Amino acid sequence: MRKSSIRSFKASWRSLKTTATPPQLPAVVHIDNATFYRHHPSSAGTKSSNPPIFPNLTFSIPSYPAQEEHWAVLGPSNAGKTTFLEILRGQHISIPPNARSHPYLSSASVESRNHHSRVPSRAVQYVGFDGQSSNLGHSGTRGAYMSARYESRREETDFTVLDYLKGDTELNPAQKADSQGFDQRDLDHVIRDLRLENLVSMPTGNLSNGQTRRARIAKAILSKPELLLLDEPFMGLDPPTMATLSPLLYELAKEKSPRLLLSLRPQDPIPEWITHLIYLSPSLRIAHQGFKNDILSQLKDRAVSSQSKNPIESTVEVEVGRDLDAQGTEEFSNSSPKRSSQELHESSLQIRDPEQIPLGEPLIEMNEVQVRYGNKQVLGGWVQELDGQRRPGLIWTVRRGQRWGIFGPNGSGKTTIISLICSDHPQAYSLPIKMFGRGRLPQPGHPGISIFDIQERIGQSSPEIHAFFPGHLTLRRTVENAWADTFLGTPKLTPQRTATVDAVLRWFEPELARDPSAAARSMAPNIGSHRSIEWANDLRFRDLPFSSQRVALFLRAVVKKPDLVVLDEAFSGMDEAVRDKCMLFLTHGQTRFYRYYDDNTGKPLPVGEVAMSSPSATTTADEEVCIHGMTEDQALICVSHVKEEVPDIVREWMCLPEANEGKAARFGRLSGPLRDDAQRWNEIWGMSV
């Protein structure tokens, strides 16, 4: 924890602190018994196509509460957290129209400070981080293709982080940013306190996911909103960055420069400074609202005592309650029980232990790899000890049967390594890298390996693929795309491959279909079922919720049984129960599933307990299981910042150092599942327990 940074932050933002104001000032956002719709209810369309959103909603964010008050919105991925934040910002139709207002914005206090803040769309800023809206700016920042972010050649549209923060991202601006009344002191403060000093001259398209989040928060802060809505700000952040960001956000919220409202997943740690919670139900309603400790107690009681509710919801609710304290340490709140992981994750030990899997031929060979952009080195800037010799750069081999985890701070080079493996990086042609025993360029007597050969043997899910994946493809085409050469290419299908796609779509119907059948809701899959999956031909990728999009891309990565599976933050954004089901599928395929009911009584199992089951023994010969878990011939590479999102079968690990530190990458081996041992996780990151 960088205490000096926090002290600096406190001093920096004193100048932005608003003069003490009487508590009787009106609310920033006030909603009184309103029901919202995506389209006007009197317009054409059925009620089912335009259902009410948060009916009879009453909620208020005070401008100056008598006591400190900081809100967070929690709920599973299909509960409408983003929709709720959109409502606060003024989106969606309110019935009656005057039930939603922003009375504080009309006050003299706002007018005297910044008259632009009288407009709700400017006074209330939203920063979201989903896969297809997390890019900076609106032009030239994402790049025309995935490898563009790794190229050294700069285009006119490759705006820097400084350009982005100053709003200078127009090719033909009518007015220069320097003449727009920009406060240089505020800019310097936010750059320093969000640790952007080394990034200001970097093109925005070259930022890592964590760096992009910090830049977007900085940009929103510089606009000086009255209320800043942060949608899942901790998702995808490494532990050191999370430990630094949470206290900085608290300083902003405490000074009301700006006021903050966070949305969090149930498994996210709740910052210690949050005082009030809203818990949303999957029916787009507020289930609980009030003081944090009271809400956590209510969730615990409801999860433990209720017998009529979906037990899967219980597993979601019982996960809520981890605290993120002032030192950034994640602890479990006394108000919510820690979920027992022994029963839930012992399944990973029922397969052949990774230590017993015979290692096969090398799939990846990196020999003294160093990646530079001009004078800036982004990977391999260290000396590595190997067999008593000191050798420069990254030396790393991945063999068949190995399960690797790659860890490191945001910007340390994890995505760069993945881009070299998948040949999205232009320097993959010139660096000493072999893929499947062959280099990219031909050598005497050895032909080079083409990008199509590599893609055929690799299955990948990553935030970069999520950002570029065509949204118009149907769900079925998304999964079938595993056998295509490009995103829009025609998949090379066979009857067996088509049957495999059918099987995974049925298996994951509850996570993918908008209206899963009753059989799917039971969460007890039947391999022999021939339920219609016509819904997969109608649903388009862009119309799926964020969590469902991640599930679809995960299935695209694993369904063809590639030699190498690369999961780069693949489980980020999934609810805990969905994530566990995907990990179980990765390990066991369709040979195991989680059972939430007692077979004898039919009643839900005690909360926190999940049993393992096999598919029905009545399956006929022509309905045999067609998908199994990872085999000994496959290798796995997983990138994650959250230990619960690391598959239990991972045993080998590599932790990259902070960029330009000069320290060497560290390697190690795990003796068991990572998620069950916080001490082991902290040791990987070099953090004290």
C-alpha cells in the first residue's frame, strides 16, 4: 500500500473540496415511486418485449447528508446493475415523468461553481468496463484490428493518454484543448494519484486493461461531475492496484469531488468505506436497501433459512461480504459466512492429479525473448538464472499436459505474452519463439508455421477478443466460430462438430438462453435430452448480457479440444455459480455437474454445500457423453488477477515483475488448488498476509 500516495492524494484534492453546505440542500438524484421502461409503454410492442424496469422504485442520493453516506449496488450479472446506473443518469423512460428529478443541480451552489453541471448528463458521469465499451475515446483508440495495439508505427489517430485526458482526440478540432479552460493543476493531480505518470505519452490503444480503467476514471474525475457512477471498477484489476485504488476513491467520495456510487459483483470485495448497499434481484427489482451491515445480515439470513427460493441464488448471496479494508486486504465480513470450498471444489482432485500427467512435447518455446518499442522495453527486461547461467530475457517452455497460470501487475506484459503465443504481435515473427516445434519464419529444412496453423491448434478467450468479436453473429455461430479461420469466416463443420455444439448449448442453456426451459433451470443436465435449441439461432452475441458473452467466448475456446487453451481473464465478469460451472466443464466436461438438491428429499442442500453428480445412468448408447474435460495431450494457460478465477488444475505459475523494474520473472509450482489458500496467493504476488 502506497501510504505516501494516499497522503499526497488528500492534499491534492483539498483545493477541489466544496465549501461546507447546509444539510438541507436537495438530493443530487431523487426518484419517488417511479417505474421505468426502455421504450414508452404506449408505443407499439407487447408487454413482454418492453417489460417494466424497477417498478415502484424509490431511491435518493443526498447532496450533503448529515452523516457520511457512500452507496454500492450489488447483484448477479442478470440483475440489472448497469440499467440501474443508467436510470440514475437520466436514461430510460420514467412513469410518471416527474417521479425522477435532480433537484440539487438547480441550486445556486451548483450554478456558482460550474453552470455546466446543471445538465444531468454532464453532472452525472458513468464509467463502465464491459467488453465492448471499455475503449478510450471514440475514434482511433481501439485500432482497426487486434494486432494494431502492438505496432510501433504511430498513426494520426493514435492519440496519447494525455490527449485523451485533455479531450484532444478530434482530428479536426474547432478549438484546441488548451483554450477550453482546462485546469492544469487538476490534470497533474489526477495523473499522479492514479499512477499515470509513465503512461501519458503512450497511445491509448497500447494500454493494458487495468491501465485503461485508471485512465477512464481519471478522465471522468477531470470533468468534475457531481456524481460519478463506476460500474464494476475492481473487475480485472491486480491486487496491488486494487489496494491503491480503493482508498483513492474513498478520498474522492469523502470530499464529494465527486460523489461516488459503485456497482459490484457478489464476489467482489466491498470497500470498507461503503456505508450503504442496494442488493438487486434477477427480476430487476431492489431486494434489499439500507445500511451495509444490515443488508449483509439480511442476505445471510435469507440464504440460510429460505427453502422455496432457487438454491443457486443462495450460493450467490452467501458469497457477498468480503471486505476491502484501508490497507487493501480482502477479509470476510462477520455478517456473511465464508463459503465452504472443500465440498464445492474437491471435484478438481477427482481427476488425475496434474503431477501424475506425463509431460509431452513442447508446445511453446521462448528463448531469451525481449519485446521493445523503440527505447521502451515492455517484456524481458531482466536477467534470468537458468542452470547456473545468467541469461537475458524471458526463457519459458510450455509442454503438453501442463497447466500454467500467468500473473503480474497491470502493464507487466501478460497480454504481450499471449499476443506472442497467438501471433497477434508483429514481433512474433522476429523473436526466438517456437510454436508447436516450428518458428514463424522458415529456416533451412524447416518450414515456418502459418497463423492459420496456430489458430487451428489454439483456443483463446480474452478481453481483446471480446472487444473485437462481431456482435451480429448468432450464439450458435459464436460457438461454431471455433472452427473458422477468422471471426467472419465460414466454420469447417462436420456432423460430429455440429453435435458437439448442440451439446454445449444445451449444457449451458441456463447461462445463455434468456428464457431457459424448466428442465434447464433445474441445473441438473440430462445428456440424452433433445430440448430445442432454436433459441441459439435467434440470439445475437451483442444482445447477450455481459456474463453470457463471456460464457459463449469460453465455450468457443474449449469446444474444439485444441492443443493449447488460453484463458486470459476468461471468467472475469461471470457470477460465482456460473464461473464454477465453467471451470467444472473445463476439468470434467459433461461427466460431472454441480447438484444443489438432495436426491432423496428433493430439498435444497444446506447453503454453501454443493454436491457432485454424474449424468443420468439411463442414457442410451446413442446419447453417450460426447464432451470430456481437458486431456493429457492438452496444455492450459490462464491469466487472472483473482485467485477464485484460476482453475483448480493449474499447478505451474509465472509472476511477471512491474514494468521497467529490472527484476526477473518468478516461477513456482502449486501443491493444490490456488483458490483455497490465500497465503499461497499472496506469496505469488509478493504481498504480506
